[in-house]
Amino acid sequence: MKRWLLPHPILTLTLALIWLLLANRLTPGHLVLGLLLGWAIPIFTRRFWPETVHIHRPLTLARFMIVLLYDILVANVTVALLILRGPRRVVPGFVVVPLKLQSELGISLLANTISLTPGTVSAWLSPDRRSLVVHGIDVRNPGALIDTIQRRYEAPLLEIFEPC
Amino acid sequence: MMLESLLSLLILLGALFTFIGSLGLARMRDFYTRLHGPTKATTLGVGSLLIASLIHFSTQGSGISLHEILVTLFLFITAPVSAHLLSKAALHLRVQALVRPPLEVRDADGDSA
Amino acid sequence: MLNIAVIVAFGLVSAALALTLWRLLRGPDKPDRILALDTLYVNAIAMLVLLGIHLNTALYFEAAILIAMMGFVGTVALCKYLLRGDIIE
């Protein structure tokens, strides 16, 4: 009964919040309308959300977000400097990162994280989902890059979504 | 005064990053290196402009205005997705690159796409 | 001071738009042009936000949201077309 009435509580709250932001004012009417939408949309789109998401370590998630935010800022300054220095000074390259993550959400979050952080864009996921091909704009040491991705981004995501 | 300086700084930084992103797009020598400018620098630049707009309209006296957060978040979520799809398409079409893509891609990309 | 900053920012974003347009026209490959289109819409959002600050109106915001959503869908559809040769399967 509960699963049918409220299949994705986190999604419901997110949708209500998005509605409030879109309306851009906090009145009781909009709050009710937002919660109503947040309740109805997951029920009508249930078939799009086959997996239920479990967040196992909220604190790790919070720390991961802070690390990510900091890395995004650093990444941007790095890439901006590389662009200003000119195309002839960069050493681009592809690296193949073996994946330990299994869940769809985990892999897509990792791919997005990689694309937003220092000089790397996730380029291709192998059909068996075992490895992710990453393009780096300035790869002088591929081993260290793979190591950084695995330790800094994949390890916390594993802890958050797939502890076992 | 403090507020105005902060706003000006955010606006200038945002515009500068937007410009650098497009500069990277125009200047780099192969598709994959061009991809980095727009996905990172431009996203952060526009994000910074949106934050400036948020602060500007929140301090106008007509209540706080937070819907800029929506666009910022949306851009930060969609930019990596479109970058990934673009590079996937480029690998599929075998666009000319400065370095050869790894063997895995060349072997597997007959049908998977 | 804010006014000067906004005007300088207008200049920088216009230059960005021009560079992006150059890449759009020049190519050389299809993914390059799609990337240029993608950058073009993000730059257009930047321009709208600046215009909003300059004219002190929140009206342009709806347009920025719409461009963000439609631009993303457009990029995804074009990539899908390159990957599969078809959009709706």
C-alpha cells in the first residue's frame, strides 16, 4: 500500500522543491500544489523509475558534494589556463578506467563527476559496463589519473550506493 | 558598495569564463580537446552569472528570488550528459583525433553505439 | 560600477558568441557543429541573464529556462541521430 501511494519519497520532495523554485515564492498554496505534483508525477511515471534509490551514507554524500564543488572550481581554472596557454602545449589522451560500480545511478553519477572535474570528459562506456573511456585534455601521467578517479570519486560513490 | 563590488566581480568572472570556453572551442585542434572548453568553462561562467543575477534580484527589496538556482542546477546536470553523448557520437563516426582512441572502443563500436 | 561591469560582460559574451559562430560555420565535422550549437545556446542564456540584470527585469528568466531545456533536448536528439541514424525508434 505504501509503495503504491508513495513510490519515491525523495523524488516527491525534490519535485515539490523544484515547483517552489519555479514559482519563485513561498506561499501555502504553492506548497500544497508542489506537494500534490510531487505526489502525482512519480505515480504516473512509475515505469520510468525501475530502481529505488537507497542512500546508505548521507554524511559521505555531503562530503562528496563539497569535494566535488571544490574540484569543479579548480578544474575550471586549470582548463581555462590550459586554453589560454594555447593548443600546442597540451598533451591530450584517452585512458580506460575499470569500473567497480554496478548500479546505473552510480555509473552515471561517476561519469558526470568525471566530466565536470579536472580536464577530463567521460567519452564512452563499454557495453558490458566494466570500463569507462575517459578523454583528458592534458594527460602526462595516465596511471595517476586513473588512480585519482578511482580513489577520489569512485570510492565514495561505492560507499554511498553499493556498500557490501 | 560591498555588494556592488561582489556583483561586478561575479559578472566579470562569469563573462570571462564564458569567453574562455568559446575561445577553447575555436582554438583547440581536435574535437575531443575542443569539448573541454564549453563543458567546463562555459558552464561555470554561466553559473556565476546566474548567481550574480540571484544576488541582484534578491537585494532589490521585492523578496528573495531563487529560481536562478533552477537554471544553474539544470545546466550543471545537463552539460556532462551532452558532452558524453557528443564524444560517443564522435567516437562512433571516427572523427579525426590527435591521439588514437583505445582499442576497446574500436573493437566494440560496430554495433553498440 | 555595476553598469560598467555589465557592459564589459556584454562585450565578452558577444565575443564568445562570435567565436562559437565561427566554429559552427567552419566545422569541420558534424559533432563539432553540434558542440558549437550547444555552446551557442548556453551563451544565449548568459546574454539573457545579463540583459535581465541590465534592464532590471526578471521577465527574461522564463526565456532562459525554456532555452536551457529545449537546447539540451535538441543536443541529445542530434547526437542520437548521429549515433543511430534515427531519432524515434
